[in-house]
Amino acid sequence: MGDIEDALQRADGEAFTREPPKTLKGRINFLLGKLKTTRAVAAELGVSQRSVERYRTGERKTPPKAITDRIDTAVRARWQPVVRGRRRKQAATSTGITVETRARFGYTAPIGTTDDGRMRRLTVHLPPAYAQRLFDAQQQGTGDQELRAIVAEGLQEVYFKDGGTRADQLEVELTDIDYIDVSF
């Protein structure tokens, strides 16, 4: 997964009003409730059906880290979808999103100005339209490059062009992301 995809998933996780189950048994039982069969849970996690049964009964309590991570990801993806959906809808229609990043920004600018890229640390609130575009692109499974382009365009319009009041011919490209965090 890419940087922006991870940031969006972290922001989704912050929407939880209750924590997901903590115990292995509780997580497996939650997945069974959602996926209905041990075979489906096993296929989701990439383990044998018998392993799922062992986790469920408590016969096996500590799976390898890779499997523990897959269990955590599967549970979080299905935990409180209504709460997460409500937060996303609110961000896409009224509140927008906030992007905090430290990255290299490259420019395409008119002659006589500098177009050298440099590292910048920015915290910028993007309007709801950019949130909607990001969520739509993520849901369609587009790559991180497309998500970066949407974020770069939002930062270009809001921060660098100041809503169209300056630098009207500036084109911004987001590269070398040191870190990025999204909140909504």
C-alpha cells in the first residue's frame, strides 16, 4: 500500500466509537460473525480452516506476527462501517479533510521563477470536493500515484495558489513523501 492509502486508513480507524475486540478469540469470532464460515475466514486470512478453528477454541493463542497483522487488518476493515461511512460522508460534503505532510514539492512555473523542488512541511485543510475525490479514487482501487495527484492538486489550489489569488500558472507535483497524515 502507498503512503496516502495508509493515511486514509489510519484516519478511518480514528472514527471508531468503540475499540475492536482485543483477544484473538474475540477477533476470530467477530470475523466469523461477518464472514459466516471458518472456510471464508481462513481464505481471508490466508491460513488453513483448521488454524481458524484452533484460534476460535483457544487451542492456539499466539499466531505468527504476519497472521496477527492480517487478522487485525481484516477486523478493522469490517469494524463499525456505519460510523466510518458517516464520518467520510461528512468530510466529503461539509467539513473537508486536513492533510499534514513533509514532502518534496516540485514545480512547473513560468520563466523567470524558480522551479527547484524542496522539502516542505505543510498542514493544510482541503475543501470537501477533494475529500470526495480521494474517497472515490480509493474506493475504485486506484494507485497511490493517482491519490498523490489529487492531494497535490488540492495543496496547489489551497496553499500555493491561495484559492486562485496568486501563482495562477504554477503546477505542483508531490514527490518524496517523508510522512503524510490525513484527518477528517
